[in-house]
Amino acid sequence: MAATVARNAPCPCGSGLRFKECHGRLDAAPASPDALIARALQLHQQGRIDDAQRLYRQVLAADTGNAIATHYLGMVAWQHGDAREAERLMRESLQRDASIPDFHNNLGLLLRDTRRTDEALACFSRTLEADPGWIEAYNNRALTLEAAGRFDEALADYRTALEREPRFAAAHQNLARLLLMRGELAPAWEHYRWRLVAQGLSPSAPDPGASRLPPDLAGRRIALVAEQGLGDVLFFLRFAPELKRRGATLAFEGEARLAPLLERTALFEPRIAPGERLHIGDLPWLLRADDPRAFPPLPLRPDAARAARWRETLAAWGPPPYVALTWRAGTASRGPVRTQLKEVAPQVLARAVEARATWISVQRLPRAGEREALEGALGARVHDAAAANEDLEEILALMSVVDDYVGVSNANAHLRAGAGGSMRVLVPFPPEWRWMATGDRSPWFPTMRVVRQQPDGRWPFT
């Protein structure tokens, strides 16, 4: 039963009026279920999930068999973290109306994220049976195939989606990732130009007539515009030295905490007159960066005083070798929005390291008991340096002085690469494109050893 709304409370429909002045007016005709559904879907798209949930329930109070309200209550349950209730409601909505392609598609997404690959693939196929023009199903089916390691089939679905809709930005971005993972860089960078559209950061498709950068950039003032996360920024800044070599004057537009690190590279001017702005993710295409060996990580020099203090701290903690550890990066998905979580349980991480060492945790925001669990698995103390992550200068200094680093890929891995250090990178399956699809090395990070999770979830050291 729908909850009672106080007369002076805001109206649940989202109008901004008080309930008594809107749907609570004594002389107001009750809104039809179709009108309520339309408003609920609008609120849902705006991220006002709880408001949408109230309206879906209001619809069901009047029309207990409403398939749309039932389905999207399932989506709300998923976004609240209750996958079991979400699946129940989604399946119930399909029993009531199996003709709506979005119902099959959303259930497929849920099944994919709960690792039921075959069931998910069947859902996406049923989506296309319900509506052959529902091209999102090709993209979602391809992502599911990727997660199962069926890369050739995934490529085919991405390409089918683009044949049907050449401006489908998400398919361009995902095809780019998969091609990069396979080492097919030249075509990958073409598709990668669509990432800003796919991420909602640009309303305009890439200019098909755009020119690459010429060999001579003398006299050109270029501001490199940061995008995506800190790790991505550090990765793409590897292309800045080539711009400098061609004669460009460079500035950086991005996180202020990177400023002192970049100042020490002598590549960037702190203040230059306005010139052209280039997103750093476009640099590989603009420079025809088809050979990773020509673009090593951007060298990063730590603050000398901070590095010296860390050497003293490490010496006080124990004898060398000093090995930094991390086991999680990114955030877990909740609902249909995809996020990337790279995670290895602390007990599993302990099996990846067999040598005796002085262990240092550089895990950002560790959960309660995780470091202690790692200590138990290692049978040794793990010193806590998590606070160093709050200051980029501090964590760079620490990354520059430890003897080794073992863990999942994160921003610290890029700092370690910039400092010239080695690392054993634990790469969950399916891999991020920069770590490639196979092999124990990535050409983008020649000093780092790649340790890969298998498609079935096993690690080589377990």
C-alpha cells in the first residue's frame, strides 16, 4: 500500500509544489497510471530513485498487474543492491508482458553482472527477437561475451551494432577497448575518439575531417585537457614528450595536485597565452601512436626530501626488500551502470608473494580487518602507509623508494611506472586494455610483470 503523504509535504510527483497544491488537491482528478508511469520514468532517469519508487508503487496500488511499474521497481531494487529481489520483479514483469525489449535487456544485464553468462546471452537474443532494432542489445551481448573470454564473438557484435547505427558511441568505445587489448592499435584509436560522446562529456561526434598533428609544431601553444581518472591521466601524459619534441609549448588543464609533479618534468609551462586545447585521450590518434615502445611512461621525479624521509621510515620498519601491496581499485557496480572494480582478496594476494620482505600496505581506504587478514595470511606484519594516498607527492615518493610493488592496477601503478620501478600487476579477467589480452608483459609498461587471472576466476598462484 502506498505511504500517506502529508498535506504540506512536497508532492511525490516531483512538481516542486506542496502535495495539497498538486496531486493532493481535493478537487484534483487522480493522475492516470500512464501519467504516473511517465513521471516515474522521468524521475528515474534523473537519478531520483526513491521518488520514482514511490510512484511505481502508487501505480501498482491501483493496477496490480502493471508490467512497467513492476519491472522498474526491479531496477530500483538492483540499484539499492538487492539483486535477488530485482530478478524476481524483472521476471514477473516478463510474465506479464514479454513484448517489451527493454525488459529482456535489463534482465540480461543483471544476469551478466551475477555471472550467469549463458542466461544473459539468451536474454539479449530475446531482446533482438522482440525488436531487431534494439542495438543496445548487441553492445550488451558483446560485453557479456568479453567477460567470458569470447573476444572474436564480442568483436562481431560490436561491429554489427555499428553497421546498424554508425553513431553508436558506446559500441565505438567498447570496440576500441577490445582492439587495444588485442594490440590492433591503429583502428582502435579511430574508434577511441568516440569515448567522450559515450561518456556524456561531449554532445558532438568526432570530426571525420580532422587532421593529425604534423611533425613540426613550432609556435603552437597546446593545453592538454585531463579526462577520466587519475590513472588514465598519468597514462596518456606519456604522449606529451612527443609534442614537446615537435616544438609545441605545453600547458596542462587538470587536477591541481598534479602541478608540482608535472613542473619537475620541464614539459609544461605554468602559464601560457590561450591556444588550442586537446583532450589527452585524443593524443594517440593525433600522433599515430601505433607502437607503444615509442611512448614509455612519463618520467616522474619525486620530491627529494620526501623520498629521503620515506627511506628513513622504511629502515625503521625493517630490513629490505621493501614491498608495497594493494588489493583493490575502483568501485563495485550497483545497478545497470557499469563501473570497474579490480580486486583480489588479501588472503589471495598473500599467495602471490612468497619471498620474505618488509611489507607495506598502500591500499587506499582499506576496509576494517583487511590488513589484519593479510598479516595472518603472510605470517608477518604489514605496515600501514594508506595515509600516503591522500597526498600525491607522498605516494609518489614512497613508490619511488620501495623495492617492489605487488597488486592490482591503480593510480599508484602509474606513479610507480613513472618513477621507473618494477611491479607485479595482478590483472583480473577480463583485462584492462592497457595490460593486453595475453602475455606476462605489456608493451605499455615494460618494467612490469603481468600476472593474469584466468576466465574461470583462478590465479596461477592458487
